[in-house]
Amino acid sequence: MVRRVRKSFVLALVAASLVMTALSLLIGTETLSLGQAWQEWRAGLSYAEAPVLGILVQQRLPRTLAALIVGSGLALAGCAFQAMLRNPLAEPYTLGVASAGACGAWTATVLIAGFGLPRAILGLSPVQLFAFIFAELDILIVYLLAARKERISPSVLLLGGVTMGMLANGGILFMRYLADPERVVMMDRWLMGGVDVLGFNPIKTLLIGVVPCMLILLAQAAKYDQLGFGAEIAAGRGINVKMLQVITFFVGSLLTAIIVSVVGTVGFVGLIVPHAVRSVTGSRHRLLMPMSVLVGGGFLCFCDILARKILPGETPIGIVTTLFGGPFFLYLLMNRRFTDWET
């Protein structure tokens, strides 16, 4: 059943997301004044001579951009996976992509310390490169498992992803056993996720990798609406269901792999945001997906603000999203009826 769109609530979501984005630039260890930053910029001062402008441009802006891209990408991928798998509990990490990427990062760390792996491969960090490669291997294996029959089975995709995630977690434990204590602490911090990036190079990586994937998924919105009536009906209306599944699976997983390789694991965004937005916009993906992009970025900016303020130091953002996502996941299990999602 298609819900009536609540325009006032949609506008409230848009406004809240924009406010969170602006606040993420201003809130931190040091409280910044936009007026002072504007004066420093008008005066033509260098960043060394303009402390407020320097913090704003060199530290806060990359962090906010990372939160926007990561939150938007994960929310959109979660929305697409829920539509494809017809499962309200599906999200980017359900298919084991995040765990596989984390296992790859741990493997690179151990190889650097114990086997002399170069600290740069083709100009890339081995941690990021291995995280990406392992995540892509996870995608390929799960797809091959699900595609053994003529028709790709959403349930096999989901179960295969969960199984691969468990195997990857076993690999992480093994690599932690091999690593020295100092690196264990460093990598555990990375596994908790964080958008506290240094400089704009990580932002370039996210823009080049994530944005094209998001555009491809957004282009499938009308097809997801047809798929909501069932695979047979969608096929009868001219939708190539198998191709749609392939595009969603690979593009959504690729998007997640890129994010994991840059910022580590940030869970539950792809679960929380689509459900929250769906309660306002209804299930029409031509509205649901763009709104999930906007709200996902704002939500992760909000979580990043909390991450800076919960403890005197800084709480990893993955912990903050888990504190929101865990109870929300249990709420879905206990209070939602899933009959409308069954295939």
C-alpha cells in the first residue's frame, strides 16, 4: 500500500539534514565563528595566519564532506538492497562486504609488519587496497553462489552474505592473533569506523568511487517500484529482473567496498535511514531514494557531532551508529509485520 506523502514532514527532514550539515562544520573541540572565518578570508590571510579559517577548511570541511558522502551512499545502498531482496532487514553490511573489507585491512596490516609488504602499492595504502580487494572477492563469491540457478535467489544472496561475513570475522580474529599488540590497537580503532579524514585526498576517492555508483542506483528507482509488485509482474511489465538484481548487487556492494576501504566500518546507516524516510515518503522509490540520500548524509553528520561530544576525546562514529542501530533493529524484529515483503 502506498502511503500518502506528508509534505510538511518531508520539508522537516530536508531542513534537519541541512541544519546537521551546517552544525558539523561549527561544532567540535573548538567552537568556530563563521563571521571570523569570513573576515579572515576577506583579508586574504594564509591558513597559518587565519586559525579559524584553517580549522574550518582543512579539518572540518573534509570531515563533513566525508560524513555526507558515506551517509548518503550507505543509506542509498540499504534502500536498494531492501527493494531487491524484498527484506526490510537488508542493508549494505548484510552481504558480508564490510566484514570482508575489514579482514582485508587486517591482512594488509599483518603483511606490512611481518612480511615487508610495501607501505604504498600503485600510490595507494595497502590497507585500503586489500580492504577493497577482499570486499570485491566477497561480492563475487556470494553472487556465484546465488547465480547457480537460472534465476538469482534473493534468499541465497542474503544467507550467502551472512555466511561470508562470519568467515571474514573468523579471518579478522586470526589476523588479530598474528598481529603485535600495537597494531591490534590501531586496527581495532579503524574497525570502529571514522570520518575524521585528513585532507581532501580521501574525499576525492569517495567522490570518484561512490558518486557514480549512487547515480546508477538512483536511475533504477522506477524499476524498484515495479519490482515491489512481485518479480513476475515486474517482468511482465518489461523489467529485466535478473539484470536489475545484478546491477543492484554489484553496484551497491562496490559502493560499500569503497566506503569501507576509506573510513572503515560504519554500520546500520543503511538500515535506519531508509525505514525512517519510508515512514514519511511512502514506498515510491523515485522519492524514497533521493530523500534517503539527503537524510543519510545529515544523519551521519549528526552522529559525527555526537561522536565528538560524548567523551572528552572522541568516540568512533561506528559506535554511535551502532547505539542507534542495534535497538532499531530489535524494534523492527518485534513490531514490524513483514508479510508485505515476502516473495
